[in-house]
Amino acid sequence: MSVSDATLVLKTLEGDKAAFGELYDRYAALIRAICYDVTRNVTGAQDLGQEVFLRAYVKLNKLADPDRFGPWLVGMARNVCREYIRGRLRDRHVLAGLNPAETITAQKSDSDEQLLDLKEAISKLNEQERLALHVYYLQEQDAEQAQKILGVSRSGLYRLLAKARKKIEKYIGNPES
Amino acid sequence: MVQKRNEKNMDNFDNNLTHRYEEFTQGHAQFRCQLLESLPADQWAVEPAVGKWPSFVGVKLRFAIRAAMAAAAVFAIFLGATSLLSPGTEEPQAAWATAIEKTTQLQSIHFIMTTPNGGKGSSVEMWWRRPGSFRMEIGGFVQTSNGHKRYNYNDKANVLVVSDAEGPGPEMAILSELGGLFFSEAYTLSGDVTNKSEVLSCEDVIYKGESCLKIVSTMNGDRFEYILDKKEQLIYEVKRFSGMSGKLMSHVVVLEADKEIPESMFEIEAKGGKVIDRRLKK
């Protein structure tokens, strides 16, 4: 039986960094996936993910309910992502001022067509549906854990997953839609 | 040919998703080591220095974006209140929940949000239409999206930057607190608003000669005041006050709701070296 998140949080607060490492093992991939939704590149997502965990560590003593570490961390990731979006907005503003080009079109870098289709399809989902997919597929398809992080009922979770799947299927079937 | 490929994709749906998510586990051990080594020794005495605005960011834009973020929470509630039922028929909290559900029916909205900010405030005017079209005007900076392309236009520099509208865009700087509201997903809204807001009071008031409702609620520690037209169930204005200082943080005035917004509002063209924004008549 694995140690609960709450126990690991309390151990971390007592100075046990290895306990925080275990929390990192449980959630790092999920956090990177959430960050990827805004960075659209893996390297950026990895950097943002590290930022999320650093911030979480520093603020861990402010977590009111240690058993809710997962949802709390996801919320923190979303905040970091918002800051990233603001930064991206700022960078574009600066770019526009420096570059006299009339129009700049963003380029795609992925080459794997099938994977690219899937990435595109996932990006078309709304935030909650994407999060449901991330949690479900990165938490070993543990519905209970996914419910906890998303704050939805079991039926709500499966509804989200079904909607996500339907949208992905539709998109892959007709990418222009 | 394309059909065959698509069928194959669907057959491997779960495998593909699993494969897709493997990307996020790559390099995990190395990142783990780096993280654990970088954890501060005196961990809970140190505050992270992130999210600061670099000095080169325009002051006006900074205020505008901050104001936009502040307004997000306001809008989460005022949109919910657009269809708030008259008090007396339901408990305020129940009416609130009903309003949240009805919010998902809203198709478009046009509003102006201002932030006093000690006399240094600014205003943002925004038009939004389902599923992902928007236009924000912040000083001389215009951002729009028609759902497919995103346009960032610097009016003064006369520079237009166009990119694909992929994933969350700059509009999320305003709307992010709304969760899935602007993607027409009611449950997301319920999660972000219903569970966090509490109606404190609901009373009849006369506002500019009209019979209205004044609703006061709290969310995330801040206080919100709404003025609603009783008959039309339309929002006149929303104010947000800081839970810490009690100061007015933002003031929203709704100009239109569920009115048709022309497509030209969400697109900016560039022809013959000139940027053509129909809204700005250039």
C-alpha cells in the first residue's frame, strides 16, 4: 500500500526532501502535461513544471489540507501557466515593436503526423476536458484520483472523458472542423 | 486513403494517447535530481521571485493585464447573475446555482472594465462570442481572434502579428478564472464559480430610476456588488472590492449581451503594407 500524499506532505514539512521527491514522482508528468497546454513545446513545459514544483515546495506550509496536495498543485500549475501566457503576450508585444514585418506567421515544429494530429486534437479540447485526459492517462487511469484532482463526481469524470474522446475522434476524422 | 488512416487512428486511440503522454515522463529522473538539488535549505522562509513584470513592459499594458486578471473573477459571477431569479422565489444560493447553469446559454457579451488603481488605472473593452472569438482593446493595443487565427495589433507601431489560435490564448488572461465558461461547459463553471462564491445579500434598489436588485457576494475573499435589472434580468454593473483593503479593484459595465457581433470585429487584415482594422476604420 502506497504512502498517502498527506503523509508525504507532512514528512516534507519535517525536512524530508525525499518525501517531496516521491510527490514529484507522482505528479511531475501531469504537471508537465498541463504546462504543455500553454507552452506547446516539451522543453518549455519541463521548465514550467520545475517552476511549479519549486513554488509548491516553498509554499507547502500554506497548504491547508495535506490530503489535497494534488488539486492544490494542479491549481498552482494553472497559475504558473497564466503567468506564462501573460509573458507570452508581453513577448509578442515586444516582438511587434522590434520587427517591422507586416505579418509573422507561427511555425509548427512537430513532424510525426499521427502524433501531431492527436496533439492538435487535444489542444482543441476545453481546459477541463484536457485536464481530465491528462489526469486519467498520467495517474495510471485511477478514476478516484482523477475525481479528486478535478473536483468532479465519477459520472462527471467519465462524462468529461467521453466528451474529450468524442471531440478527438471528430477532429482526427475531420481536422478542418 | 485519408479515411483508412483515420480508422487506424481510432483503433489505436488508447495506445496513441498513452504514447502521447510518454513524452511527459522523458527525462524524469534527471529533472527530479535537479529539482531536489535546487530546493532551498531554509525552505519556508524563502518566497519565489517569479511572475514579476520586467521593466521593459509598458506600464499601461501592465495595468491593463492586471486589471484584466482582476476582472476575470468579477465576470465569473456577473455572467452567472445575468439570469438570476428574483429573490423570494428561491434562496439566494440556490438562485445563484440556477444562474450559473443559465450562464452557459450566453452566446456573446460586450463590456468595459475599468480599474481605479489609485488614479493610475486603465480600461479594457472586450467583445466575446462563442466558441472562441474575441476582441480586446487595451489602449493602443488590439487583440482579436476568430477562433482560427489570432491577431495582435499595435496601433501606434502599425504592426500586426498573426498566429494560429492554438490552445489557450491571451484572452485567457481575462477569462482564465472562468474555467470552461467560454467553452460552453457548464460543469467547469460550476467548479470554478459555484463552489467558491457565496451570496451574502440580495435587496431591491433603485438604480438610475429603474427597479433593480443589488446582490452582494464573496469569492476568494473578495466582495462583489452587482446591480441587476429586475424585469429584464440584465446586468448594469459589477464592482469588485479587495478583501484585504476593501478598496474598489474593478468596475465592470456591460454594454450588450447576446447581441450579434460581426465577424469583422474578430479579424484584422493586412493588405498592401497597410493594416486594416474595420473597427478602427483603417
